[in-house]
Amino acid sequence: MEKSGSVDSLGSKRSSSRKPSVDSLSSSSTSRSDKSAQAKNPSGMSSDSVSTSPELRVCGFDKNALTDSNKEEPQLLPKENVQDMAKDVTYICPFNGALRGILTVTNYRLFFKCMDREPMFVLDLPLGVISRVEKIGSASSRGEVSYGLVCKDIRNLRFALKQVDDTLRKSIFEVLMKFAFPVSNGLQIFAFEYGQLFPENGWKVYDAPSEYRRQGLPNESWRMTKVNDHYELCETYPSTLVVPVHIPDEELRRVAAFRAKSRIPVLSWIHPESQATITRCSQPMVGVNGKRSKEDEKYLQAIMDANAQSHKLFIFDARPSVNAAANKMKGGGYESEDAYQNAELVFLDIHNIHVMRESLRKLKEVVYPNIEESHWLSNLESTHWLEHIKLIMAGALRIADKVESGKTSVVVHCSDGWDRTAQLTSLAMLMLDGYYRTIRGFQVLLEKEWLSFGHRFQLRIGHGDKNHTDADRSPVFIQFMDCMWQMTRQFPAAFEFNEYFLITILDHLYSCLFGTFLCNSELQRIKEELSKKTVSLWSYINSQLEEFTNPLYVNYTNHVLFPVVSMRHLELWVGYYIRWNPRMRPQEPVHQRYKELLAKRAELQKRVEELQREVTNRSASSSDRAGSPTRSITPVQTFV
């Protein structure tokens, strides 16, 4: 198998203004087998300003989403209504000081505008981003009351306004709390009201049978089963499952009884050549007495036997070994190598959701609102955030390496198989399969490995729920997207999408504008009729692909990416975590430069095609004159 450096092998070149980093040059890849204005800007992106000044510009916000600057209200989306408005409100901005202006609250967003400044200042925040609202202290000597808004996207916002004299009239912040937490107040999430029409129905992006057929399934070793058609086998799994062909449905039910939450091992991905597979599941219910299941042992043997290239199976347990052992006290545990012949168990030492939640809390303290320059590196290290990112990426890399280089099938699980397992399988599949590195392929990956396999988005994010102390909240998906960004940095030409695409997905993870990330499982989404009652995020993204396309992308579908996961090669994602600090923003908007590069690329590609046609025509005419048969000319593939 041929190996080559990541950047050069993918045919990309960095901007001449910046030298290649050590990170990208150290990474490696291997190659197998040589609309309307509203529709384009649904105001789902949080913003701090509409100014074009570099000092106030915010990544990812389009000023066209707003109306004339002389108006007090935002441009409303379909079914968005103004609920309250307050004049003479002060926004205490950590970067620009106290700003007086008009605050508007709708059933979807908070909108603050200060027109006393030049350039004008605007804050446009979807209410879904708000984690909690706090009243700070008592009324000041001027009769003003302060409110603090703690946000899920790193920010903390603070406002001060005059106390309402009329005791019967609700404060604008009481109105805000009602619509920021609709689930807690018996209201519908705004996604169920928003009815914007887009050219494409994003709910049709993913079709499970089609995706498995793309992988060459079913085949002589694997079959699609209907055992979970009505979600009776496992209510947190999708209806379409791929299992070993020699295991009948009755045995699947017995295996389900031995796996936590009935999440049996099922296929996620199969290698197109070696037939090595990535299967995912939950922990076995061995308990303190070391319970065994002959059906489960036979099942894992069948997974190994389906791959004729190897007589071994690797079981990757995402947890630290201590935590996995502690789970035995709750009836869980891990596979014994004595019980599972020819299987090797590997612990990946990735911590649980509570550790990750605390790590993000510490990171927020370090990066917002101000960064302590003198202790930046030690403060960042104390959060352990990049340490966790490294462990997740290292785990996925080991999985991808075993499948690609070792030609060995792997089984991946954590405790329940819907958090760390999703991180590992999806990252490993991105490393192995170039399809998932396209815009549409990435959408399919999220729909498949995260949404259909039951990552609990509703609980982890807390959509519309005021209970901010809920122990189920955790930044599991944010960590996955961070790992994605680390990979795009090491392989700048390997991904069809840009950073703005990743940030847009994360912003709409919270916005509650689209139905994509609502609910905890496929079954819940069907019961809530999300595909009929809400709009998919992919409808919005696929209606303006030029916004999210990477101009450096080179389509080498057979390349396998092996990123460098050393701490020396990982960076904090400044474009996401510190984007609200105006001093950290680039002087030149990168997003605009990408669009210019895309236009230039299209122009050059068109010129290349014209020249190829000209060469072909000349060759044909000269052959005719010579009276010889026309030679076939292989077109030269040129990548700009």
C-alpha cells in the first residue's frame, strides 16, 4: 500500500502568505487501490453586530438578515411574532462597554439594536441558545434591574433596564424566559412553527437502505433485518439494521437481552476490499458475577467470521478500564477475553459526559469574555479540553488503523453506545471513507451515526428546557465537531466543506429553528412527525452550497486519512470558542475570500475544459487528414 504526506498527496496548496504548519506536514494519508432572501438567511446565526468593521464583525452572520437600519425590529421569519419590546435598555458589552438601545423579544429570538454608535451595533440571538436567565442583585439607585443570560455557545450577556412600575405588567425578561424555555412552559418549540420553503427537502438526504447499498450491502455475510421495524427490539435504534447473515432474528432478541438498553452489535461500515467491519453496540450486562451469554459470544464470532482476511476481533471499549469495571456494580461491565475467543479488548480511556461538561465549563471561564495573556497556556491546559479531544481522536485513529492496515473487524461500545461510541465510529468512518468528507456525505454520516442510532440530543443540549443543572447535559457532539475541525486543519484539501459549515451546524444545534437535532431517537422523531411538521437543516444548507464549499477540496475518494493526534499538533478552535471576542477575529473575512477562490476555481476549470475540447478537435482533424483511425485521447484530470 502506498503512503504519502497528507497535504501534498491530496493535491492542495496553502496560501502563499502562510507557510505550511508542522502539523499538516506531519499528518499522513494512505490510498487504497490506486431561493429567496429569507430562505438564504433564516437568521439562525447568532450575531454581535451588523457592522462591516473588522473590530465588530462576527463570524457567520449575514447583515442581509436584517431590515433597514432605521427600523427598530428585526426582519421576521415565517410565523415569528414580536412578543415584547423595551426602549432605553442597556447592554453591558464586555468589549465595547455600556450600549443603550431597544430590546425586542420574539417567539424565536432576542434582538438588541443600539443606533447611537457609528457603526450601528446589533445583537441577534436565537432564544434556543440561552441556557439560563438570572436576575443580578437588586434595583440600582437609578431604579435599574440587571439580568444575566448564560448561553450554550460560550457567551454570557448582561442587560440593565428600568424596573417596571406597573406590577401587573411582566418584565420583558419574564416574557423572554417564557419563549426561551417553551418545553418548560407548555409551548411548542419554534421549529414546529417555522415553515420556510426550500428547493430541496432535507429530510430525504438520508435513506438507510440506500446508504447500506452504497457500501455494497447486503452481501453473502451481512443482511438487512426488519426485526426492529416497529422499534420492538430496541427503541433507541433505527428501524433498519445490518447483522450477520447466519444469525436469525430470534437469536438477535436473546443477544438484545444481554446488551444494555438492548443495543446489540450492528454494522456501521464495511471495508470495500477486505470486508473488515465497524460494528457498534452497548456494554454487555455481565455484572459482578461475570454472567455470560452463549448467543452473544456466538454473535461476535459471526462478526469475526464474516471477515475472511482476519481470524481476530478487536473490541474497543471507549471507557477508562476503572470506569468499565465500576459499571459491573450496576449490572454492566465489559467482555471477558476468556469468554470471547480470538477477541482482544482495548480500553480507550475517554471520560464520561460529566467530566466533559465540567471541562467545557472551565474552558468557557478561560476564553470568555477576556483572555489572560500571561497565563493563557497554563489556563488552557487546566481545562483538559484538548486532552479529551486528543483521546477521542486517538481512539478513532486506532479503530481506523485496525480496519485499514490490520484488515481486522472491530466492535465499538461505551456504556450505552450513544455518546462516545458515536464519536468514535463516525470519526473512524470519516478517516476511512472519502464519501463522508463531502457535504452531502457528512450530512448522511450525522443522520446515520448520531441521529438514527439514538444520540440523545434533546437531553444533551436541553432544547427548550429551563433545567440547566440537568446531569444529562454534555458537549458530546461539540467535541466530535471539534475533532472534525482538527482534521480539516491537518488535511485542508480533503474535505468538501469549510469551517463555516461546521459552525453553522453547531449554531443550529441550539437555535431550535430546524427539526434536525430535536428529540432523542428515530422513534421519537417519527412520533413527533418532525419530517412533516419541521424543516430540516439540510434544506437550508443545500439551498446555498456555495456558502459552505471548500475551494481547496480535491476529490480523492480512496484516500484514508491518518491524522496526527499528538498534543503538539492540536489547537484550540479559536474560530468557534473565541469568535465573540472582536480582538480575535481576522482582519480579512476568510469566508468572503473562500467564495472568491471558488469563483476563480470554476473559471479556471471551465478554461481547462475548453482547452481539452480544442486539443481533442485538433487531434481528430489531423487524424482525418492523415487518413488514419482516430486515436482516443484520455482527458487530463486537472485540479485547481
